[in-house]
Amino acid sequence: MSHFEPNEYINYEKLEKNINIVRKRLDRPLTLSEKIVYGHLDDPAKQEIERGKTYLRLRPDRVAMQDATAQMAMLQFISSGLPKVAVPSTIHCDHLIEAQSGGEKDLRRAKDINQEVYNFLATAGAKYGVGFWKPGSGIIHQIILENYSYPGVMLIGTDSHTPNGGGLGGICIGVGGADAVDVMAGIPWELKCPKVIGVKLTGKLSGWTSPKDVILKVAGILTVKGGTGAIIEYHGPGVDSISCTGMATICNMGAEIGATTSIFPYNARMKKYLGKTGRADIAALAEEFKQHLVPDSGCQYDQVIEINLSELKPHINGPFTPDLAHPVSDIGAVAEKEGWPVDIRVGLIGSCTNSSYEDMGRSAAVAKQALAHGLKCKSKFTITPGSEQIRATIERDGYAKILREVGGLVLANACGPCIGQWDRKDIKKGEKNTIVTSYNRNFTGRNDANPETHAFVTSPEIVTALSIAGTLKFNPETDYLTGADGKKFKLEAPDADELPKLEFDPGQDTYQYPPKDGSGQHVDVSPTSQRLQLLEPFDKWDGKDLEDMLILIKVKGKCTTDHISAAGPWLKFRGHLDNISNNLLIGAINIENGKANSVRNALTQEFGPVPDTARYYKKMGVKWAVIGDENYGEGSSREHAALEPRHLGGRVIITKSFARIHETNLKKQGLLPLTFADPADYNKIHPVDKLSIVGLKDFAPGKPLKCIIKHPNGSQETIMLNHTFNESQIEWFQAGSALNRMKELQQKSS
């Protein structure tokens, strides 16, 4: 399975056996994603299968966790009482390194500041059999692509961009930590049977158009929630014009359209990448089982989108949402019309979406042309290598030198500014400005905590070209630059090798193998720590309806997991539930006053911060609810956005619709995520009302619940609420959390 795990093997025979059982039962051709998903069923002979409706019980091959979410995942695993993980699992230290002055200095600083957390993760990994990638190793998804993903794998990861592994033909799905604990505990993992959206690619990529433009175009078509409950399956003759890492880029950003995951069929580009990353034996095995790693002829998709790559133009999406798509040729005029700043303050390349060798090579090809004419970047410019292997290789092959010479600063092999780990000094908070990135997400305040930063997402080569020009009004396909000699010149479309001609330079060895027997390993969590806190079980359901709940906040508009549980400086508390709960919903807009982090305390009638109000209600023994808008919980897989409201006394979240991962995370922690049967009923609830959820004694799959709204004037009205709970998920609610239920079952079995 990986050269880091010499005793773990790929089992294509079992995959083939399960696929054949299901194909015979369904009596129809299967899509590629169906083959891999159904090929991992716990019971393929009896499992009920209906796309978009039934819940599947699955056996993933492996688990991956990044350091910010691994803390809570490992704390939950410790709480389970199990001695060792049941499947190959890894921890990757990439989220806690803040970008300040450059790679080496920032890494040293991070190791010092985060020593307690890194020690906890390293010792917990050693005790429970989890591989540990030290800080500086690189971004989790690049490491997975280089070492762990393979055609036909089912991998779950505690990060929403886990689908990056679909670039190597795997079903790789982002989840919360509680889901990861299920898999690490050897329990079948539940997933609602995904629909399948087919994206047929024809033509061929060329010129300035890159793989990033494919997903930017798809995001514009499907919007941030158009992929919810579905796997995006790319197919068609255009696939073969995209490199393996380019396919990973496309799959990675499928998270921005709400997709369960995305996948490409196995092909020669994947075989080439496997060979170059030391896995030619896996490629040879995949060739033997190739018929199971591509879709069946005649398979049916729930929806089909067709994109002609030969006609696709370079795109740039934003600001403030990743689905606001524009051709690069139009963005200058659109920005002027909308009043967006056209001068670019910073260009940033890298991130888990675009930090491959090819990405760096194409950016260096653009930079080299500017240098030949005596130009450097007019905007500030940063570069984030995806892994230690990429960093070492671009240093050896001269790309890093070119990018520095054009004015770039090479940051640590980590997430950095993409997730808000950016100590930005060139602007003041509240100052209106524009940045362009090759990242994936551009929600308000995400990169630098400044709500007035207009962030645009595009390809690394377009970021580089725009940073050289310094303005959104520059179109590299048609516009000219003026060289240091006063002569005008036009940038040529970049061309670069998808893989290095020589072997990859592995760089420094940053992997810690788990010992064969870690039972004697001590895992230290100090009771006085401000960053780590052992978990206490949540309270069980008392068997009664939830009556007279107060409304903590009625949210207006977009409410992502960044709004619910902010990242940036709060990342340091990801292992301490009580401390991080002080950021609960501080970014959400209160419909009552149009402000963030300002809600009415229904008991005192005073306005105050959301977390303080929640804590007051908890102290007074009052249960509370949140009312949300469309696609509530969009974005990151962070389960803290579900743990925090549960910890502070929340019981119900009622919205027009949920993002998939967040809805599951809420269920796992014993909360009730419910949706309005009639979305217009959102307008019937006011922040000063009280709510009662009735019918919980008869709580059953597919059966709506009643909500009684009590208005301050004494009047009442009843609305209906839908849910997606199945029988086992109802047991999570009744037990207080999925972890509580797991422990109950363990006690019964023993």
C-alpha cells in the first residue's frame, strides 16, 4: 500500500469480488465512483443501494489527519479506550505554521510555539500505531498523493480537501474527526449513497488554460452547493490531456462545490506519476485490474456537464466566494464596475490545490520571461511548496531561484496563508485591497482576517503574471508589458514538465514510524494546559421533547465553518474544547442587528458576544438553538463547528440546507440538524421567539418533526422540520454522541 507500511497490502481481489456482487444485484453498468464505493461495502450482498437515499456501511482502506483536526480526533480515539488503530492511519503537521518571514524561520518558530501539541500528536501516534509526519513535511494532501493514494483506494481524511487524492483514481473523502475514529476503531463507516455527476471533458488543454480552470468553470456552473450529496466523476477523451497532479487540482477544489468527492479514471498519466514517485509496482498491479478502475460503458450519471478544454479560457473566481467565476479577460472591467480594487497587493501561489512540480514550473516559466526583460513583481509575491520533496526538487532544478529573483518569498512547506496562518503586515485591518491566489477558498477574512480583503482564486501561472503586472486589468493572453529597456513585450504561454526529468529529491527525512508495540508509550495531557484538554462525555438525551429553547442567533446569509469556528489565531486551541469554544459563531451575521458577534441575551435583554451569551444560557440551564440560511456549514471539515455548540449547551440547528460534512459532524456530537420543510418558514422565526421540538419519543427515519414557535406576544404557530437521520444516527442522538454510542456497544460486547 505504501513503502512506509511494508506489511499493508492493496486488495484488488476483494474490490473485484464486491463489485461483481453488486453489479449482478443491480443488473446495470456502474460508474467508476460506484465501483470503488460499492467495492468497499461492509456487506455487498445485503446492503440496500439507492443513490441519494440509502446509507451505506463502508470499510475504508486508510485514514489521514492534519494536525489541527488530528488533536480532537486523537482525543476522541483516546476516549474510546481502544489500544490501537484498526486501519493504516497518518498524522500530518501542516496547519500550525504561520507565514511571517520565510520557510526556515517560520518553521523554527512553529516548532517552538507548538511543541506541546506536536509532542502530543507524536506520542499519541506512537502509542496507537499512527504514522507521524513532522512539521515541515508538507501539506497533507500533497503527501498523500506522493505516498498513499492509489487507483481504487478508499481513504477518509479529517480535512475537506481530502478529495485531492481523486487525481490518482481514489475515492478520498473529507470527514470530521468522529468519522475518522469510527474507521480507526474498525467500525463500518456510514455515508449516504452518493449521486454521481458526470463531467465529460473533450478537447485538449493548451496555452494559458490550466487544470485549475476546469474546476473554476465547474464551480461557476454548479455553485458552492451544486455538488452536495454527489461524487463528481470526470471522464471523456479530454482527461488524457491533464497531468496527474492537474487532475488532483481539479478534484481538490471539488470541495468548493459541496461534492462528497471527485475522481478521475485510471490512465497513463497516473501510471507515469506512480512510477516517478517510486510506486511502479502499484501501477503494474493497477494495470492488471484496470477494468475496475474506469467506468463501465453505458453507465448512467444523475447529471452530465460537458466542457470542451480546447475552448476553455483562463478563469479567476471571486471575491468572497469561490463560485463567482470570471474569464481572466473580463475581470478588470468587472472589478472596475463593481468597485473592487484593481491594484493587486499580494500574489500567492501554492496550497494543497496548486503546489506540484508542474505548478511551480509553469510559474517559473512566466517569471523567467519577466526577468529576461528586467522586470520583477509589482505586487508582493509568496510561494508555498506542497511538500518537502517538492521544495527540495524545485531548489535543485532552479525553479525556486527564479521565483525568488522575480521578487518571491518561499514559505514553509505548509498551509500558511491559505487557511489564515498569515502574519500579514502590509495593510491594516479594514483596509480595502485585492489579493490573487492559487488557493481554493476565498471566504471573507479567510486568508488574513481582514473582511475588506478581496481574494481571487486562479491558477499559479495567472497569479504570477498578474503579480508581475500588479493589476487585475492585465490579461496575459492579449496585453503587453513594458520591459526595463522601455520596449513592450508579451508573455508567452508557460510550458513546463509535469514531472522532473531526474528523480524527485526527497529532501529531509521527516517521517516517524510507529513502533510495533506502542503500549508502553506515555501520552501527556497536562490538566493545566491551555492547548490540550481530555474530553468529557456529552450528556445523554433525557427522553423528553426539547421545550422552550431560546434562539442564540438567527444567522443571515452565508455561514461557513469559518464563521462558526474561525481558524487563524484560534488554531492553537484546536485540542482544547473549552478554550476554542470562545470563537463560537463570532463571524456569523445576526439578522436582528446586521452585526457579527453581537446577539441579544434573551434573559437579560443585553447585547453581547455570541460565546458569552451561550455560556450564560448554559450556566442558567437553558437549552438553545441556532437558525441558519442556505448551505449552512459550507467549507472546512472542522468538527469544532459542531463540538462547540454542543459543549456550550446547544441542541438544535435549523436551516434551509446543510453542507454534507457539517451535517454529519452535528449528528456525531448529539445535536439535531434539521431543515425547514418549507424554506419560507425561515421567515416565521424571530430571534426573540422560543422553540419547542416535539415528537422526539417517536423519532424515526424519514418522519418529520414538529416545531412549535412561541412568540413574545403569546401567539404560537407550528412548522414542520425534515431530517436525514437513519436508525443508527438516531441512536447517536439518544446516547448523547456517536462516541458515547460506540462505548455503549463496546461495554455490551465485552
